[in-house]
Amino acid sequence: MTEPDPSQIMQLGMGFLASKTLLSAVELGLFTELARRPMTAPEIGQALGLSPRAVPDFPDALVALKVLERRGDGPEARYSNTAEGALFLDRNGPAYVGGLLEMANARLFRHWADLTEGLKTGLAQNEVKHTGTSIFETLYASPELLEQFLNAMAGASFGNVRALAAKFDFSRYKTLCDVGGATALLACTVAAAHPHLACSSFDLPPVAPIAQKRIDKAGLADRVAVASGDFFAGPLPKADVITMGMILHDWNLEKKKLLIRKAYEALPKGGAFVVIEALIDDARRENAFGLLMSLNMLMETGEGFDYSGADFAGWCREAGFRRFEVIPLAGPSSAAVAYK
């Protein structure tokens, strides 16, 4: 019989040390600097404005955490990005996902210090707790902050929408509307992969210029349109496929079901409703990221929560959908699909 070992408990309990080290590296632009050339520890310190005490511990810790590589030992050793760091953490790269990590560093890391209070009260522990103003009110009051936030979300969604475009059978459909489409990433990605589709990205009016910028840059203005509106205030645009990426988890059960009913009403017979989320496994034992994301929705909204494919199928069945499937996407995320 194996003796109990506290190492996993200690690793989890002290996991914030590794997390904050990575987040600070992203904040400081370390991976972007190393995308230009490998550097020694003193060069890293000078480029990032670090205290001499911070090197070589800081880059060496990142080597041990497998997010940097190092060639050689001692003061002349040179550090470089791993393949993943070069692809996903260089701010100048098209697949940059660090925007979400920047937001986690600036906001979520501090809010999560109040998780215990959130678990006891069921109340959000973000900006609204301290200022009375929600994060969304703050963002929508500033076009610059809004664009920064939406671009961060787009970076986090990049792998998922590419996987959806490759794995879902769009051949039977002619039109797609991405509800809560933000920067139009999903609409542009699917349209580029499937030239027969006409796509639209539906979101609140202040988001429209941000979405149009991406559409124009992609050269897809002839097949991707911007539609503006409030998905709670009126009907959704009609389309053969309606998608929602990381939308349903923002809301309580009543509002989740309302959006599902609206999607059902906007679809033709045979149409598909596709949601992209970090779906929790049906047994609620495996997808730790999905479960932690659900706790994050408690911290951010007090009411929103993540869910399983079985939960989604049950709610959609109530609305009238008849067939369901789950398509694994990137990492812990999946697409849950309901067919009318």
C-alpha cells in the first residue's frame, strides 16, 4: 500500500507562486523580448528593468516551469522561448493569448483573494464590490478599454474557433450568426474556412466598430456583416447556424434558458445552435478548468455558472431541440451542439 504523500496538496496550495511568476512575465513582456533574440539573465534584467536580485531566479524559475528554455549554465547562459511561448505569448504574434493572462494579472488574481467571501455570500467579488460599478459598465464607458478586453477574449478563443471551423460540418448550411460576437473572430474564421457561408457577428452597438476593423483587415467584408442589438431586448437574427462563444456561462439559469429559447426561435428546421464553453464533464470529476471557471463566474457575476453537456442538452430539450452532440475543441473547451 502506498503511503499518503502531501506533495500534490502542497503543489496545489502553493500553485499561486507559479501562476504569478508566469503572469508577471507576460505583464513585463518577457516573451516578446525573447522573440527578438535569446538573452542572458543580465540582459533580461536590463531589458525589463528588473532588480539585480530578480535574476537569474526569475528566468530560471520559468525554465523549471517549462515555459522558457535555457542553453548553457551560469551568467553566459542564454534564454529563449519554448515553441508554445513563441507562438502564444509574443504580443506581436497572431496567436497571442496573453491578453487574457494580462487581464488575469491585473484583475482576477486580486479578486480571487476574496474567494472565501464569495463562497459564503454568493456575491461577486470584483470591481462592483468596491466601487458599485461592474466591470462591463467600466469597459463600455471607454472604447479603448473595451477593445483591449475584447481582444483579450479573442486571443483566448483563437484555438477554439479554429477547431470549430475544422471539426463542425458546415456544408449543409448557408448562413451563420455569432451572437455576442465581440471582435467577429468566430464569424471571420468560419467564413475564411467555408467560402459558401455568409456570416454575421451580433453584439451591442459599441462593439460594432471593433468587429468591423477585424472584418476589414481579414478582407471579408463581402461575406461577414456586423449586426447590432441587445440579445435580451429582442429576437436574435435569423440564421441556419447560431453560435455563442463563452456567453451562456455569464448568466443565471433563467437567462440561460431565455437565450436558448431565442436561439431556437431564430433557427429554421434542421438548424444548429452551437455554444463554445469549457464544458464540465457530465460526472463533474475531470474538467478542473471548467469547474474553476464556474467559480470564476461566481467571482465575476455572483449568478453565472459553467455547465456540462448533459445540462445543456436538458435545457435545449425543454426549448424544443431534439438532437445533441459535444465536439472537443482546444484544451479543456468543447462545442455543445443542439439541432432543431
